[in-house]
Amino acid sequence: MFGALRPSSVLNGGLLWKVPYRLSNTRKANLRQRLKRVDSVIAAVAESGVECRALTKALELPKESEMLAKDKYTTYDPKYQQHKWRKGVHKVPKWTKGF
């Protein structure tokens, strides 16, 4: 369409809507910081003396420093058979909001 109702370049697939090919170093660092903060919260709750099944399960999980890169930066997706069922975490909607 032409004139005032012409679609903008953003609506036509501008940079806002494109997913980057891989995670940048900054985004990886921010993800590692979030995982470390989660580890510190789990450790603080464990030190406080609270006991529950969810906490015992959380203590069995590996810490950020023990995790493989595959587990840090990818997640399971049943539609991604071509990539061995793993999908880059940055392609998941709202991946910075929590897992």
C-alpha cells in the first residue's frame, strides 16, 4: 500500500523481529550471572534450615560452574529433531524472564 497506511519497515521484518544466529558474549555473560544468582539463592535457603522436596531436588542439580555449555545455552524442544532436540535458549520467547 502507498501513502499514510504504508506498512513500516519494522512490520515488514525489520531488525526488531529478527532472531540473532547465536548468543552474543554479553547475553551469555548475563545468563551466567542469572544462573549464579539462582545458585546463591538455593544455597541461602538451604543454609536457613528450610526442608522441602523442591529444595532437595534443587540441591541435586549441578551449579552453573558444573554445567555443560549445552545445558546452559540450549533447552529441550520436541520440534527440533534436526538439532538433536535442542533449541538455542535465545530463540525461546521471554527466555530472560526465567526458566
